[in-house]
Amino acid sequence: MSESRIRPAVHSDAAVLAELDHRTWSPLHAVTPKPQPPYDPFFDARHRPEEYLVAEADGPGGEDLVVGYIRVARPTSLASNAHVRQIQGLVVHPEARGRGIARALLRAAALHACNQGARRLTLRVLGHNAPARALYEAEGYVVEGVLPGEFHLDGRYVDDVFMAISLTP
């Protein structure tokens, strides 16, 4: 696979994004049980294509392969925090990891949020997800709060870590 390209999602991405989502499910980052068929639609009224950015790379035959996505959405519908966007999902295909795709998606998400007038970009990450936390910190996100033992996953209590980055100079 070559260098990735980031683009907005479209409705026709639903099947490939759903497949990627199911393939990458892990207790390292998921707070919900592993999805089982029949699956819910990937896009719906609460998860609209315009909230997603998609990473593509050249496949072996030169075709565009979807190798990841990031969801950037408003955390609430309140006018008082319309200046905030939240990352509500970041997925990279297992075979494409280690190639800077997650970093490229994070940077594209920040630009996307800025273009929407956002001043802050936030996210939540499970405390035991050290690789994700290290990536976010390397990209300038700082821990703003921790909810100790917020989730009970695989027989243990796991912290919910709130991180953010300012999008203003």
C-alpha cells in the first residue's frame, strides 16, 4: 500500500466501513459487546456520512482501498458548545497499521473541525489503551480528566480518559 489519502465519507462507503469496524473490534478500545449479525446500519440518523473522514491507499492492482476512518462530530446539540468537536471513532485496518494513517486521520480531523469553526477537539480513550494514548499525546492532546473505573470490561474496571487539543493559535 502506498501513502494514504483522506477524503470525506459518502453513503456508498457504508458497507466497507462497517466491515472495517467489525474486523477491528477489540476490548482494547470498545465499551460495547462485540457486534453480532444482523448488524445495524453503519450510517443512520445519529451517524451521518458527513461526520466521517476516510483514509484510502492504493491496492495491489492500483484500486483505492479503504484503510481507515475517523468520526468527528458535535458532542452535544447544545448551542453553548457548538465550538467543540469530538472524535468518536478512529479505525485503521490491521494490515495498514504503523504507516502513519491514524496520525494522518487525526491531523485531517483537526483541520476538518477548524473548517467547521471549532475551537476544541476532544476525545475519550480507555485508560488501558496505551498505544492510542501515546499517539494522541504525540499529536498534542492532553489529558483533561479521568473517570476511574468507569467501565467494567473483560472482568476488570477500566478508566475513561478525556483528552483534548486546542484548535486556536
